Amino acid sequence: MQFLENFSPELTIASPGRINFIGEHTDYNMGYVLPTAIGNTITFKLQKNGSETQCNIHSIGYDGFSLDLKNIAISKTEWENYVLGVLNEISKLTDKVKGFDCTIESNLPLGSGLSSSAAMECGLAYGLNKLFDLGLSKITIVELSQRAEHSYVGTQCGIMDQFASVMSKQGNVILLDCQSLQYQHIPIDINPYKIIMLNTKVSHNLASSEYNTRRKECEEGVVIMKKENPQINTLRDVTRKILEASKNQMSTTVYNRCSFIIDENKRVHKMVAAFKKNDLKEVGALLYEAHEGIRDLYEVSCPQSDFLVEFAKDNAMVLGARQTGGGFGGCTLNIVHETEVDNFRKTAEIAYKKEFDIDLEAFEVQPSGGTMVIQN
Ligand code: GLA
């Protein structure tokens, strides 16, 4: 793109992906989650270009595109909608954004369940907030980014990813109540264990429509249970007793979805307690337990993720594993003893290649800080 010839960015922003220890699909059910940002980020370099409405975006490794702030509409090119959706949401809050040039570079594997979407949305919103002095709070950035995902990308996501991308603190996980948005940073030390991600390389393209279906199934469960229990508004309010009493009025699928969410919310609190006691065996056991629910009750796993979790179970130096993120592929999260990391990686790569003929990608992550300015 032409602007690249004279590009001298005023601002560089790093916006991270995230992992979630536990609490999957609980966010849009107004429950609890336990995510943290990781060191893999998307980097945005930005400059004002002096024009009123002309913006030029160049994504390194992808194409670029230009847009007019007066004519923002959904694009047929999927990734452009992250940019357009954010601009559309910001335009509802302020008219201070003017023409800008931007390059985007990612070291976050896309479509791998590490929330590259939220990193895109939040990084751009954060950058524009600084560049044009918009005065948006961090929580406004989180919420407008989530709305951008709903309206322009089409995934009716919860708030976890955007929240984790912006609000994380190095060395901590975030215990977030997705109903009140109250949160607590909880320091974690898993020494001598490491967090090893195994990327199935199964990209969750199907995920958006299936994701929205899961959300509807949960809502269906709430409607059924609300008849006898008018105090219920979301699955957050549903106890096991209420669910069992309504079991006969719902399909097995809806029952299973609700059942998973009730257990998963409990697992979040159990894992927080385990982290506080430094009981890493319990942390690991909860990961394995959660994966069973992800596979059998919520049905958002895939053979590749299941294979890698079973593979981890055969290794006594791995405390626990599960698929992380929205599902249908992406990464498994593994808690692996530091002395075993190399061997675990190598043996997993070999076994995975043999089973699926796919080159596994393994990498370590650490709880990291949220979206930040790295250069002014
Ligand atoms: C995706 C969504 C999140 C959350 C997870 C599942 O990452 O963006 O809001 O629902 O799936 O926990």
C-alpha cells in the first residue's frame, strides 16, 4: 500500500491473545471464567494521515484495504470486519476519529482458540483511543469490541476474550464474574510446571454458527426452567436441583448443555481454591474433568483435541489438559513438568503426525499483561 512508503508510526500497540484455565462457554451464560492474556500478541502501528475520513489498513501477511469513515459497512472479507466493526462501534460514541494509517502484524496463531479476534478488536480500539485521545475507559474498549464481534463478525460471543485481552496482569489469572463484571486478579505460580499449548491446527471455521447454536440451546433451557422458576434469568441462576426437576421437559441435548454449564461454573471456583492452595494436582484434575464435559455434554471438541488430551493422560508428568477456547479445534492447554516439556512436545508431535498427518505446533505461554502501548 502506498502509505507504507512514508510510514512513520506515532504509536505502537501490542494486543494479546488469551488462554482460559476454566469456565468455557460460561461467559454468555453470565457465569464465571478464569482467563489470562499470553505473550503472543497482535501489533498495531498507527499514524494520523491528515485526511478527514480516509483510512488505510495493511495487514502484514494478508492484504490491505482502505476505507472511508463516512461509509462503514460489513465486508465480504472476514478479517476486515474486525476493523470495520470496531470503527462502527466507536463512531456511535465519538466523532473524534479522523483518517489514519495502520499496519497489523500477528504472532498469534489465527483461529487457534487463543482469541486472535479479541486481540484484533481490542488492539485497534485501544490504539485509536490513544491516537485520537478519545477518552474511552478500558471497560468501554472491552464492551465496544464485544459488540463489534456481534454485529460485524457475527459471533454472539461473551465478554471473556475482550476482557482478558485488555484487563490481564502479568503473573495473574482473572476471576471474572461475567454478570456483574466484578473481577479479581489472582497471582498464580505453577513452578516447576509449565503451560504448554498444543495447536491442533484444526481451525474452528465452523465454530461461529455452532457457537451461536450452543448459545440458543442454553437460552432454550432457561425458558423451560423459568416456567416453574420465574426468578431464573440465565443459567447462572440455575442449580442442579432445578435442572433435574425440569429434565423431562427438555431434550437431552439442552439438558446436557445446561448440565455442563452448571458444573463448569463450579469448577471455576474449585480451580481458584486449588490455585490459592497451590494444589496443582487438583488444577490438573479439573482440566481433565472439564474436557470430558466439553467433549460429551457441550460437544464442542473434535477428534484431534480429544486425541491430544488422551495423549497427555498417558504421561504422568502432565498434571492435566483440555481444549481451551470456543472449541472445534484450536489448542489444548497442558500443565507439564519442566523436565518433561521437550519429551512431551516431541512425542506428541510424532503421535499426532502419525494419527492425523498434521504437523502439531507446541509452545509455552505465560500469564501476561493486557493490551498496552509499547512505543509512543
Ligand atoms: C469464544 C468466545 C468467548 C467464550 C469462549 C468459550 O472464545 O469469544 O466469549 O464464550 O469462546 O468459553
